[in-house]
Amino acid sequence: MTSMELRGVHLDAPDGTTVLDGLDLVVPEGSTTVLCGPAGAGKSAVLRVLVGLEEHTEGDVLLDDIVVNAVGPRARDLALVLQDYVLHPHLDVHDNLAFATRLRRGHDKVELAERIDEVAAFLALDSMLDAKPADLEPAQRQRVAIGRALVRDALGYLFDDPFSAQADRVRTHVRSVTTQWQRDEQRTSLFTTSRADEALTMADRVAVMHRGTVHQTGTPDEVYADPDDLFVAAFLGQPPMNLLPATVGDTHVETPVASVPLDDALRAAIGERTTVIVGIRPEHCQEPSTDPAPAAASAGEPLTAGAIAAQAEAGRQVTVAGRVDDAEWRGGTQLVYVGYDLDEDVEVMLEEIEDRLDFDLFQNFFVAELPSTDRRSAGQDVQFVVPRERVLLFDVETGARLRTS
């Protein structure tokens, strides 16, 4: 297998629109990397540049650290599954699966037949090997295109939203067997998807992309738990992260539903800013403790160990309070929606941030994901607690994460 890399790649559309804007991307050898982002981010263009179907205007394409800008698609030897999963209409499913491999001299016919049978079986194509593409449903044709790439022995594998035509239950299975096959074969693979949940599920490494650039790359855990900016924080997660406008006071950062205590690390991260964006993921909300609080010490009496521990714990938590607008029961969990109002100037500020990032970020309610044991309903006054280390801060102007370390 081989590593794949784009360095500072720039690509313009025929009308002059920027498609890729100095994009950097590394796909390590043997990894399953998923490039995710909304429609129009430029994901398909990345694959076409890598394989050599698009001629970029700046930057380099590297395979195994060798620049291949002047090398044609055939010589790059990368398998590509396109969204329109082009098949040969005059060939049956079996011959479509074999087609790319048969173009290469010296292939082992017995091994090819075995691979076709194995791939066809786990993609549920084994009963239709004699059928022509015109006789298949779109989801079946898409699986044939996937299978053709899996059968082939290439230097690297590129999949452009390869599961889009599959029904949800089938999609999960096809995604699982495809990625497992690639891992078992230790193949370097790059997938694209507009579904963040899919990227987090299937990837060794996730690259989050928007408007022609990669915002952050890392393991699924890293990019989800430690986002670099507002876009990554908002794009990954369902339900999405709560992003709250906040004003910086002397002792606290105040949001419409929560007050975040300021310590030295937070003060240093915030600097001279007077407004920030606070981020809290719904699943990080917890029910407040029902344990009775330790009795307060009388004047002049030392605090008990229990009181000291309770004060320390309170200092490590942020309380979210408000009135329930709605609650969605989801079996083992419930989503609790707490509404809030914003001043007009704050709404204008949030709209400006969304315009700069070209992405919908904000809403006028806070969402908490809680166990369904204590069902909540509209009109109730509620409180949740959030560990302070789970509360993230972002710059209003740039969207960059304000880190405490």
C-alpha cells in the first residue's frame, strides 16, 4: 500500500470559483481516512485531483512521498468509486466486478474468481452475477461499483460517498463489510461523506472539510472531543453542540442559560475579549446530585471534609437552568429543549458569524440529552449540571477554539 497526500492544493472551477483553497491532506499508509463535510465542501474534487482527473493550479499531489503532478491517472493506479457509480452496461455483474482487474496484465484468473465470489457474497450480489446493470436497482448498482474497487489490487482506494443509495439498515451492513475488508487487506482508503455520524463510525482518521479547506484532522475521538473551531464543533455530533453567545464578566462568563465560573486558565484563554461563544454537547449534561448537602459550618467553625469536597465539586460544575419548551422521548434517553430569548444586537452578531463561516451554527434553545428515567415535559423548570472541563470556548471573530492549555 501507499500513502496519499495533497500539499497546498488549489483548484478553481471553470467560472473562477475557488473549489480547493490551499488544501492540505495526508492519508497515512494502510489507514481508513474519511473526508467529511457538507455538500459543496469540495470533497469530490479532492478525490478527482488525487486520481488525476482534475488538473489543479497550485500545490502538489504525492504518493509515497513522491510528487506525481505530471503522472496520468492510469499510472497512479488508484481505484476510484464515483457517486454516479459508472458501470459497463453491456457487461453482467460478474464481468463488471472483474473489469478493472482484467485490464492489468498478469492477473491470476483463479484468484480473481475467488475474490469476485467472496466480495459478491458479502455485498449481497451473489444471486445476480448474471444480471446486467439495467436490471438492477440503484442501490444494487452502487454495490457493484464498490465491489469492483474491492476486487481490484491498487495502490490506494478512493470512495466518493459510496453508500448514498443504500437504505439505512443495508447501508450500515455494506459500510461495515467494506471497511472491514479494506482493513483486513491493509489498504490505504479515503472515503467521503456528508454524514458526520458515518465518518466517526468508520474512520481511523477523520478530516473535516468546509469551503475547500480541511479544518481539522485526527482520530474520531480527537476531532469530536477536542474541536479546533466552531465549524468542526457544530458539524460533528447529533444532536449538535449547543453554541451559546456569552459575555465575559469579572467572575463568570454569562450565557442565556448558564454561568461559567472563571478561573486563571479561562481568564488567560479569553484575554481581553468581552464576548465569546460557549459550547456544550447535549450528552455532557447530567442530572444534579440528589445527595443532601453537608451542613454549613457555623461562624468560626472549621469546614468539615464533606463540606470542603462539596464546595470543590460545585466549583467543577456549570449549572444550566431554564424552562422546558419540549421533550423528545427516545427510549433509553430523552432530549430536553430549554428555550431562551436573545437581544436583537446579539442575534445580529450571531448572523454575522454564520455568514462568515457559511454554516448554520446557532439556535434559540439549549438541548440536553438525559436518561429517560425521569421524564421531563413542557413547562417544567429544570436544572442540569455540566462538568466544567466539558465546557468549550470559541472566539467570536475567527471561530477558533480558545484553549486553556
